[in-house]
Amino acid sequence: MSIAEITPQEFDLFRSLIEQKVGIGLTQEKRRFLGRKLARRIKELSLSSYASYYRLVGSREGEAELARLLGMVTIGQTQFFRGDHQFTLFADKLLPQILERKKDGGRVRFWSAACSMGQEPYSIAILLLEKTRQARDLDMKILATDVDRESLRFAHAGRYPGSVKAEVPSPYLSRHFKLEKGPGGEGYRVREEVRRLISFRTLNLLTFPYPMAGPFDAVWLRNTMIYFGAPAKKAILAEVQRLLVPGGFLCLGGSESLLGLDARFSLLSHAVYVKS
Ligand SMILES: C[S@@+](CC[C@H](N)C(=O)[O-])C[C@H]1O[C@@H](n2cnc3c(N)ncnc32)[C@H](O)[C@@H]1O
């Protein structure tokens, strides 16, 4: 049985519940995104409607399902230039070092390893265009991967709601986004010049070995390993280590560290490591 699109009233019910439980206020632009995720889950559980799923997650027996619902929402949380200090460090220190190493030419490769809806790789791409004007002839590419196909589809389209104005510094917004007006209101599309720096691919970080050849000059693996146990984290880090160039950089999320996990990296700055 197919499940109809979620109505604004049904969305409001879930939105209030999520806000009350984890303090995340979903904007109206997330209605279809959440609706599609819920519809898939409703089918898997052989339920018939959003209302029956809502009753389940509100019930005592539905506690595990409620945790899963909250996971659906928090797991993809991201934003442009999330963790400002790391992007500043990248633009001012790491990128100049990487370019210095390539001053005689060569490939520059970056990997955003759990890119969610694309804000992270687009932030990197914007900084590449902003900070490497003199080196635009370098062969620079960003690989952006995630396990969630729907997030990747969204990322690939590069269309974001008007609320990104609060995340992207205004000179970058005017240079790298195109204002689009549609029935859903004002939105921004990442310009072609930025989009063409990125290839989006599906990749499950728990399926080894990874199919890419690399090597990468820097990897962003942020706010994702928190969902995995120590053995999985170690296996992921071994792959990242293999795929980084010597002296390559690894950026983790602000609350993450490699403490006790992998000694083959040294700490450079908060949550930023160098391959030893
Ligand atoms: C909180 S988001 C992080 C997005 C971005 N890196 C950031 O820090 O803003 C976590 C992402 O990890 C992805 N993810 C979860 N499990 C994964 C797996 N096994 N393989 C690849 N990606 C995974 C989710 O789909 C989600 O997009």
C-alpha cells in the first residue's frame, strides 16, 4: 500500500513531538524530507498511516521506535560552515600548506565522508574558490559520500531554503548562490562553478574496504563516528589512514577525538589531526 504525502497538520504533530524531545525545530522545508522517511518506515512496519505511526511512537511499547524517529532527524543534522574554527583553520593554514606541496602542479583531492545534505562539501568548495584564485588551474576535486541516498539526492541538487542566509557569510552567499523564487518561497541554489567541484557518491562507512583509490589531501569525517562502536571506529580510521597522503589532514566533529583509537595521527588543533 502506498502512503500519501504527509499533510501540514501531520507534519506539525511530528514537529512538535521532535521539538519537545530533542529541541530541534524543523522548518517547513523539511516537511517532504521527513514525510518520505516516515512513509518508508510506516511501510516497513506494515502500518497504514502517519497517525498510526504517531500513536506508536507516543506509546510505552513504542519507545525504541521513538528513538529511531529522533535518530532520523538528528542523524542528518548539518549546516554550512558548521564548526567555524575548523573552516577558518582550513582556509588560513591547511589549504596554503596543501597548495605549497602542489606548487609544481598535481591533483588536490578532498573527501567529505558523511556529507549529509551537502552543506559540508559545498562549504569546502566555496573556500577553495575563495582562497585559491591564483591556483584555479590546479586539478581540485571533492568527493562527497553518505550512506543515505535521499540526502545525497538533495545534496546533488544544491537547492537550499532561504534560511541558509543565517549560515553563509553574505559575500559568499552573493558570489556562490543564485536566488530562486518558487511556490515554496525564497531559496538559494549553489552555483554551477561550485557544484562542479564535487562528486556525490553513495558509500557505507561500515563496508570495507572502501572502493576509492585516493589519495586524499584532507578528509572530513565529522559528527558521524559518534554513532559507531570502538571496533567500527578503528576499522574506519584504518581506511581513512590508508587513503590520506602522508601529512594529510583529518577533521572530526567538535565533540569527537581519536583518543585511544588510532596513534597514527597527531593532533594539530581542536578535532583536527595530521597523518603521521
Ligand atoms: C550528523 S550528519 C553529519 C554531517 C556533516 N558531516 C556535519 O558534520 O555537519 C551524520 C551523517 O552520517 C551519515 N551516516 C550514518 N551512518 C553512516 C554510514 N554507515 N556510512 C556513511 N554515512 C553514514 C548520515 O546519513 C548523516 O548524513
